[in-house]
Amino acid sequence: MLLNGKIALVTGAGQGVGQGIALALAAEGASVAVTGRTREKLEATCRLIEERGGQALPVVCDVKSPESLDQCLQAVLAQFGTVDILVNNAQEVPLGTLHQVTDESFAAGWESGPLATFRLMKLCYPHLKGGGCIVNLASSAGKRWDMSGYGAYAATKEAIRSLTRAAACEWGPEGVRANAILPHATSPGLAWWIENNPEEAEEFIASIPQRRVGDCEQDIGRFVALLCSDGSAYVNGQSIALDGGQAFLG
């Protein structure tokens, strides 16, 4: 197992990409703190992990609240003693044109995305020193040639990429690695978008060289497990598109 004995904290792990990552990390031997806002979803993910022989802890957490983030970490430390892997996945998505996105929606995207990532990375930093790994969720939306309808969302995700690079550079000497992934995955959020934007979705999928959207566990989660393993020990500060070849980040 690539991650035997490691402790992982995954936000937004009750469904979608976060759940896929939690399942994949557990499959490689990590004990996983499954965090999110809805206890029922968290417990469902934990059951899936435990049915496969893994160990998981459900922790209710609102990433927009600094107090909730601290309480979440304390619960993880009380159960497992440390954190070796931090995955910042949870985020509210401010979609729409600049006129459509309200201040409240943009603020929620900011608070749940880059600000929550910033806060939780700093909270976990003392425990990550000496070999820990951070994986933050960004998006290729910031690389769209036409940003119409995606400017606010892309702004929050590009901020996360900048914070990831800063963490990699500042904390790398202390043994902490930080990378960002930019995934396309069959999440509930994407399913909603496809249903509400069928023509754009058809064009979107056709623009993926592999002509499909990734599976949350098999395509995204398994890569994250590899990225957090010793086999990727020299990968740091990178933004990696997990999108079947659609985005060019150069």
C-alpha cells in the first residue's frame, strides 16, 4: 500500500470528487478524516471505506468558519494524532456572468475556496512538517479562451493555485509538498451543469481528447493517492490537469 499508516484529512468528502479521493486514499492504506457539512453523507462515505477494510472518521465542518476548521482539526488530532495529507476540495461555486454573480455568491466562493484553503493549510502546517503533502483543488476554468460566465469561479480557483505555489516554495525546505490538481470528474456538480447546459456540455466533452469525463475515484482519487506517495516525493508546486488532455497549462 502506497500510504500505509498515513493520516489524511479531506474536505467535502461526502460526495463527488472529495469522496472519490477519500476512497482512493483509504484503498492505499491511509486513515481518512472525512469532512463536510452533511453528517449523513460523511457517514455514507465512511461506511464505504470501512466495508473495504479501511479506517475513517466523519467530521462535520463548515470550511467558511475558522472556528469550525479548528474544531475539525482538533477532532482529527484527537482520533489519529496527526495529519500527513491535507486535501482541500470543498468549495461553493460562484457561476454566472459578472452581472449575474452577486456579492454574496462571490464572497461565499472566496470564503469556502481560497480563504478556507489558506486557513486550513496554516492550521495543519505544524503537523505536515517533515514529510506531509497538500493537494488543493483548482480548475482549468482559468485557462478558458472565453471566460464569459466563469470569471468569478475562475478567480477563486486561480487564487488557490497561487496559494499552493506559495506553500510549496515557503514550506518545501521543511519537507512539506503542495500541489494543485485541475480535475474533470463525474461529480454531482458536473451532472447539474450538464443537465442545465446540454449544448455547451456536449461541446465541452467533445473537446476532451479522451472524449470522456473522469471517474471521481479511479481517475482523480487514484492519482491523488500516487501524488501523496513516496513515488512522487520530488513533485512540488505544480498545477496538474486531470482532464483527459483538454487544458494546456504551458
